[in-house]
Amino acid sequence: MDNYVEEWGTSYMGRVLSRQKGTNEDYEWTHIWDLKIDDPNQFKIGHDKIIKKFKTEFEGRWVGFGTYDINYPNGATHWVGVSGKDDHDHVMLLDKLQSQSEFIKMLAERGKSENVRD
């Protein structure tokens, strides 16, 4: 294969720390946030609580949280991913979640993090 590749792009390697399997085949589009996280354990606990609390909103969606262990994109240490039908579906999910004060409170309970890019 190396003989046919002119230039390899950047690659990353890490682990999945938390995952909900997607069951809706229409949810093919995935939005990934690259993050710098101060306390990964606190973040994971908070992340898992959000997925459990808002299970109706995340029903059928693949949702994951994991690490970057080799090569950190723009300094990110971790990532969060959520699937949806398309970008419109994803924005509507964000709008629905962000309009709930409990969701905003639970985001803060994950601890300090910086969104590097999405």
C-alpha cells in the first residue's frame, strides 16, 4: 500500500472510555469535539451522567468519549462524539439540550475543559 500513497495525513490514536452504541441506522453523521480536559475522571463521570439523564434525546445515537494518547490534535487530550442524521439534526439536538437548564448545569459539573475544535 505504501507504494500507492503519495503522502500520509495526520493520524491519531487513543482509547474509548465511554460509549453508547448507536441503534438508528439513519444516524450516519458524527460530530466530534476535540477537548483539553483538566480532570478526565471527573469529566467521564459527568459525561456518563448526561447520557443517562438525557437518554431520550440520545436514544439511537452513537455517543462516545475517549482519549488522544498518540498525537494530540491542536493540543487536545480527549474527544467527545455524537451521531445524527445530518448537520441540521445535530444542531437541533444541541438546541434542544442547551435550552434545558439542567443540561447546562451538568456540563459545568464535568469540570474545566477547553473546546479546541470540532
